[in-house]
Amino acid sequence: MTSIKLHLPHLSMNTTKPVPIKPLIGCNPVEQLARQVRLDGLYALDGRDSIDHEMHGLYTGLWVKYAGTPLTDKDSSK
């Protein structure tokens, strides 16, 4: 059996140099947080928080599946 060795220095945990993070132009952190909170609510509403759900661990399709569905009274006023 032949073994393959990969050299992936960018994945090394032995680095002491911080990786620079570039700010995203036009990104609104408050808006992004609101989107994530809504997706987390849709995830629970769909039952994906149950380990037995076939889509457990995936957020795929939630936004489209529940488009227009209010999660709270606050959402329904929009």
C-alpha cells in the first residue's frame, strides 16, 4: 500500500503569524446577524435540530422553503 504525504503549510497549526482578515466592503454586520438569527429559527422550525431529521446539520433550502413565514409577531409586521 502506498502512502501519500501532503504538504499543506497554510493548514499548519504551528504558525505564530496571525492571518489577516480583510473587511468586506458593503457588509452590514447587523443585517448579517439578523439573517443568521432568522435562519437559526427556520432551522428549528423545520425540525432540523433533531439528529433524526434527514437534513440535520444543513441550512440548505430553508430561506426559500419558508419565504414569507413569520417567526414572531415582530416579523409579521414587515
